[in-house]
Amino acid sequence: MRRYLSWAFLVAAGLLLGVVSSSYQRSNAAPPTSVANADSVNADVVAELKEIKTELKEINTHLRTGVTRVFVNMNP
């Protein structure tokens, strides 16, 4: 009888753990934006991507010159 009681407690604990974990909120994501707001957000993203593209082009041209120095600072 004692063995059945321990199995019952184990099953009950598993069920309780399953119920508690299923009600846990997994994400704090914001709800989707409206279509009008999405256009302005997309325009901002495109502008940032264009800026990154120009910076990458500058870095690429600098690296192609072959005059690159690396400075390493080591703190004791």
C-alpha cells in the first residue's frame, strides 16, 4: 500500500508541475502594430540599413588599401 501511495504522490506532483508550467507566460512581446504605424517603422528600418550599408562600404574600401593597424590594450 505504501508503494502505491508514493506513486500517487509522484503522479500528483507531475500533474501539478505540468499545470503550473503551462500557465507560465513565455513571451513579453508587444502586440502587432497597425498598418499605418508599420509603414513608418519599415521606413526607419530601411534608413538604418542604408546607413549600415554605406558604413560597410567605407570599411571595405579602407581594408582594401592594405594600410590597417591593430592596437591591442591589455590590462594587467
